Amino acid sequence: MTKQITTSPDVGGSNASAYHASPKELRRIQFSSFLGTAIEYYDFILYATAAGIVFNRVFFVGLDQHVALILSFATLAAGYAARPLGGLIFGHLGDRLGRKTILVVTVLIMGIASTLMGLLPTAHQIGAFAPALLVSLRIIQGIAVGGEWGGAMLLAFESAPRKKRGFAAAFAYMGAPAGTIIGTLALSGFSLLPEDQFLSWGWRIPFIFSAVLMLLGIFIRMKVSESEVFKELAKKPAPKKVPVAELVINHPTKLLRAIGSGLSGQMAQGLMGAWAIAFAVQQAVLHQSEVLNLKAVGGVFTITFVVIAARLSDRLGRRKVLIWGNLMGIVLAFPVMWLLEMGSAMAFMLAIILGLSLVQGFTAGPYGAYAGELFPTHVRYSGASIGYQFAALLGAGFTPMMATALVAAGGGSLHLVALLWISFTAVSLISLLFSQDASKREIHELS
């Protein structure tokens, strides 16, 4: 490890030492952060994709197609609703027990829940029990993801030198589109089966494969080290207040900023990563496998833009890059909806690149480091996780349902969806305009 002696009130003492990992260990941590989050989001986004093209026909049968889709997206929302609870539970444990321990647990929980989804009987077989079991497993997924991102992001964030914190923290976010690519391509491949085979057993295989990914994730995460700044904190007596109480009492404004600034990136994911897929398939102008393949290509662009935005944030500051991303989101909202209305493969691809990859890359790529820099070490896991997960719930959890209803209300036009997107992005922009940038401060100086 490379040791740096500094004055660190955050870790409890005027002569406390702050560390960052050696280059080799940092690369291992970054890879673990990327791979573990990719596995978690493979499972989570696999569900989001299946909700738009499978579950409405397997678990919600005999209903109007709009009603079935809305109910299917409601189960998607249930997972997002559980994410703040996961952030609260695992944030508390992560601030008290450490980042590494919690990350092994979250991968285990997610893998079991996703594998069981692939084994669920359908509504034709057990009636209303089928969607009830689906929702229960989705809630468990949400709790696991609620604790995953914060720990994966912070382990890399706290182990990196100041000038590389933005890039290191972004590995957790890069894992999300990587998992999306793998899950989307897996579902796309099986969707080429005859429809009756796809709906009876083909969609199940990618979910059952989660068991293999779970074992891989646990193996990788057992190999990494805990962050040194947390090790220093762990030597001190535990604070009397639980982390969430500390957040509400001493850091309420920072918590609100973490939520508000994260809305726009999550809105892009909810609309373009879930709802737009279902919209394109329902319009019957593109085959579902074609739509899924195009979404997977968009995931490659998302990773690219996340890297660019994170690198820029290390040079120019998180706040400035995030503001650029939000302005792009506002400007592109109507053009992206117009592209979706065109119904061609090329227009859909461009809509995904602009609306999902570019906007999400610049509104979410620097967000991990921005959220981490809002809070001191002893409440950082709780603050970053709860802020991010509430943003996910508000920005992505309910937007597919809302967008579906707005399309029906607008007579098929997507202008109301564009206005919804702009309104959420404006909240993030305002949150950032009233915040300060902390990217130039050392980790022990954050308070």
C-alpha cells in the first residue's frame, strides 16, 4: 500500500493516516467493482427488459395489452421501491462492518433471487400466486441492488488517489451497462426461438444462468482488500447515532442533493432502458430481438460516455460535467421522442445512443464520486446508497408506468413523455446549481 500521512478529523485524530491502494491493488478493486456490479445489473436489468416483452404475456394474462404492460411495469417498480430499503440496511451495515463484507452478501442474495425467477410457474399454472411470487422475488432483488452500488463504488472511490477518484468510482457504474449488454443479448438470443418456446422456457435460461455469475462474483470479491480509510475508522469507537439518524440530523441538505442530482441519470435509464424497449416492440415496427440487439449496442456507447465523463470530472470537477449532462438531457428530450415515433431501426438506434448512452453517461458517470464526496467516511456508505437509491426509485422506478399512461393520454404522441423527462432533469439541474464541488479535496478532508 502507498501510505500518505495527513491530518484527518474524519477518521478520528489529528495524526490519523489516510491511505490509497497501490496501483496493482486499485486495478483489482476496480475490476471487482465493475464485475460485481455487472453481475448485479445483469440480473436487475434482465428483469426490466423481460417486464416489457415477456412478463405481461406470462404472468398477467387475459388483460388489455396496456393494462398488462402497466401491471408488468408495476412489478418492475416494486424492485425500485425496495432499493432505498436496501440502501438503508446495507448502508448501515457497510458503515459499521465494512464495504467488502456487504458486497459478498449482496451478490449472493441477488443470484439466488434471480435464479428462482427463472424457475417460477406461470399464471396459467398457479393463477394469481405467480405474479405474487414474482413481485416477492423482485423486492428481494431491489434490496440487494440497494446495497450493491454504494459499496462497489465506495471501495474503489476510497482506494483511489484524489486525481483518479472520479474514474475509479465510475467502474461501479460501468458495470451497469455491461450487465445490461450481457443480459439483453442473452434474452435477445433466446427470443429468436418460436414464440411459444420463448414464452414457455426460452426466457428462463438467462435468469437461471445467474447462479453461475453469482459464484463468480463471490470468488472475485473475496480477493479484494477493505479500503484503508475505513480500516482507520474501524479502529475508533462506533458513533452512538446510527448512520441514517446522523444523515437526517447533521447532513439533510447533502442527502437531498444526492437524491436530486441523481434523478436525471435514473430517468434516462427508466425511459430509454426499459419503457422505450417495450414501446418499440408494441408498435410492431421492429422485432423484439432487433430492439434488444440495438439496446445492447447502446450499452457499449454508454460505457464509453461514462468513461469520458468520469475522466473529465477528474480534470474539470464533478459538478460542471454533471451540469453539462443535464443540459444535454433537457435539449435532447423532444428530439429523442421524435426519433422513437419514426419507428425505424436507425432512428431507434440513434434515440438509444442519444437518450440512454450520451445523457446517462454524462449525468451518471461522475455521480458516484460526486455522491461520495458529499459525505464523511462514517456515513458515506449510507449517504451515497440512500441518495442514489431514492433517485433510482423516483427517476426510474415509476417512469415506465407513467410514460405508458402518458402515451395513452396523448393519443400515441410522445410529447407528454418528453415533458416528463424535462421536468425530472430540471430538478437535477437545480440541485447541482445550488451545490459545491469537492473533487479537489483529499478524502480525509471531506466532511
